[in-house]
Amino acid sequence: MLATASCMAQAQTDPNHPNIVFVLADDMGFSGIHAYGGNQIPSPNIDYLADNGVVCDNFRATPLSSTTRVCLMTGCYQQRAGLNHIYSEVDPMDGLDPATHPSFAGLLRDAGYRTGLIGKWHLGQDIKFNPLNHGWDVWHGYTMGNIDFQSHYNTIHEIDWWDGKERKDEPGYVTYLINKHSVNFIKESVKAKKPFFLMVSENAVHVPMQGPNDPALRTDDACPYRNDENMTDQEYRRVYQDMVQAMDEGVGQIIRTLREQGVLDNTIIIYTSDNGGEKVAAEKYPGNNGYLRGWKGGAYEGGCRVPAIFYYPKAWGHRKTSEPMHCIDFMPTFLDMCNVENPRKVDGVSMLPTLEKNVPMPQRKLYSAVTGFMSVTDGDWKCVWGKNGKMELFNLLTDRNEEHDLSAMYPERVDGYKRDMQNWWTDCTKGTRLEGRTAWNSGWVVELVENLAKEGKTLQDLPFFKQAAGKGVMNPVKKNSKKKGKR
């Protein structure tokens, strides 16, 4: 491996070790950009990737942020890491342990790649879970699920902007900061003559909904979670488009920098989203989720079907594919693209043969579960097992919007899928904190409610939920948060 790393350091444009730029939007619905039919959402730079790349219309993430990130970092379903929801907002010691579930970044770094993550982490707040401990050489960003684009306050009312292991705030609109640090990372990597993997983990288009010229929502005196529910449809669409435009400008800056540095032809660029759009987005900007049923956090396609663009025209050309792909496939694909051996057993499979030679993806069942449901997709068939025990069966080939439940017509198929889901859950949760629980009674909020009930309390008794609702109960550490350094 040392010999390989030495050779790679001299091979910035070696096609056997291409650079990778992986752009992960936040809460971007299936049609949240123009390339996927987005209504009046100009995104010319992302369109350029789509017009010259492989465009997948059958790509699934999980319905939530942390869960998708665990999948793409480890190549395994998030339940194998004991996660069935997002990592707790109120427990800093809840996160992805690098000792037991390390990121693929460490494998790439050990093989000679320079690794950088810019933006959102959402895999644990404590320094133990810091990206640098997961194999990332460089990290500028924030730990939690979202921050105010202007003030950089997170949901527990702390300034949440980091430079590696040091909390280090800097002025600026978050998307512009992500753009700046992404460009700098590319230039630094080229100067170092090392192949690189850059993950651009966006805050857009997650709430709070703020364009570059909008004011801060979370201030020293208030920390509401969101601001979009009372927006008019017209105002919501204006802000949404401003946020997409800022992100698209960043993609354009990355493309131009790669070209100027002479490495564009040897760089794979991937654009996708961590989950579907929120319910508010689907209501105020109809079509945001491609008119698919449901939204973020739910069991239906609107929550998990996301755009996925793979740009590497010199090798893959331009075409569309409907092959079923999943975010668990990213980790083995990244390693395959970089010709780095994968020593770990994972749930995902490499997408490279499909991208490179249009080879069909292997036949398999794809599972999904977060608090409240489980589902399995088997080719054109999808079975959903809801919290109330209700089983639904859909044929996505003839009913992409999941409007016609066929469970009564195919009871034996439903019974088979139910057994498949039970067996999958048992296998994935064995030896984790989820073992002995179900998909319906696990997740940080569920477990928090159980613990509070023992004390005769509810969620509304906690300051976190009061301040999120805009009721003015502030975190007492807020006045010192801007001065905090290392944790």
C-alpha cells in the first residue's frame, strides 16, 4: 500500500486513480432541480453535469439525513450501526463510532488519496465522532442536522462551524462558505500532487429557508427550528430558488476550478441528495418530489427517490438509466472507482459496471426502515409495513405514485415480503442497541419519550423543544458559544 501511495502522489491525472467530487444536497426532492423536471428552478451548472453524464431516475436514499450518511460512509444499512432515525439533537454522545463503523475515507487516505469534507456532518456532535477521526484530512462545516445560513446557530443554539477539531466561526452565507472551501481544497490537492476525494455536503435546501440576502432566523435571542410554514407559496418558491442558485453557483465554481487546474478530465463528479423534500416543500412548491407520493421521513417514494447524476464523460458518456441503485452502494463504488480494495463486508454493491458498461445491477431486495415503518423494494414491487400493522403492496412499474394498494390481490406475496423484512431487521440489528426493539419503537425521540414518561414528563417540558417552537426558552450556553474553542 505504501508503494501504491507513493506512485499515486506522482499521478494527479492517472486515470486508474481519478479524483472524485461528491456533491450531496440536503432535502432535495426528486424534481428539485431543472435537470429532473423542476419547475422554474434554474440550475445551469448541475444541468451541465446531467447533459454530459449518466442520469439515474431510480436511485434511492433513505428518508432521513443521518441514516443516508451512515449508509454512504459505511456501505451498510444504518441499522447495523444501531441507528433507526437521526442522531440525537440533545445527546452529543450519540454518533457514528469510527472505532466500530469507520468511514470509507480512511481507506482512501491510506491508499494515497487526500480526503476533504466540506459542510454538513450529522453523524455525532462529540469530538469522538469528528470527521477527522473518520479518515477525513480536511473538514470545514457543522456537526448537527442544520444551521442558520447567516448566523450559524444550530438547533441547540450554539454556533456550529468548525475547522477540523476546532470550533471556528467565520462570517458568510453557509453555501458560499462551502463553495469557497471546496474550491480551496481542490487547489491545495492539486498543489500537493495527490489524487483527492472531495465531499461537498450542502446545507441547502434544508430549513431554515434562507437565501443569500435573507436575514438570520436564529439570533442571540431566538432559536426557532423553521420559518417556512407561514411563508406564502410565492415567497417560499423565491427563497427555494435562491438557495438552489447559490448551490448551483458552487457546482459551477468547482467545474471551473477543476478545468483551470487541469484535472477536470480525470475527475468524477456526482450530484445527489440525502433524502426527498419535506412536506412543506411538496405543498408550497408542487412537483418538488416529482409528484411522487409522500415526503422526507416517510415510507413512500417521495421520501427516498432522489436525483443522482454521475459525470465522467470521457469514460461513461451521456445516457439515462433506470437501474435500481441505493445509497448503500456508494461506499463500494467509491473504492472501485479509485481502484482501492474493500476489505469490509458491506450490504452495497459497486455501481461502476453499470455506469461504465451499462451492465444491469444485480437482482436483489432493497430494504428501508426508520421510526414508524419498514419497506422492501423487489424489482417493480414494493411492500410497505406501517406502524399500525397495515401492509401495502404497490407495483412501481404501473403505479409509480403508489396510489393503488394491491395487497388484497397478492396475499402470498405480501406474506413473503413480511417475512423478508422480519429476517432483515433481525439480521441488521443483532448486537446493536436496536436488538429486541422494532422499527416502530426505536429512534432517539421515541426512546426520549419513554424515558421522560418514567419521570412524568413530556417532550414539551424540555427547553430544546420549547425553543424550537419559538417560545423563547434559550440554551444558557448561547452567550458564550461564539467564543468556544475545542471540545
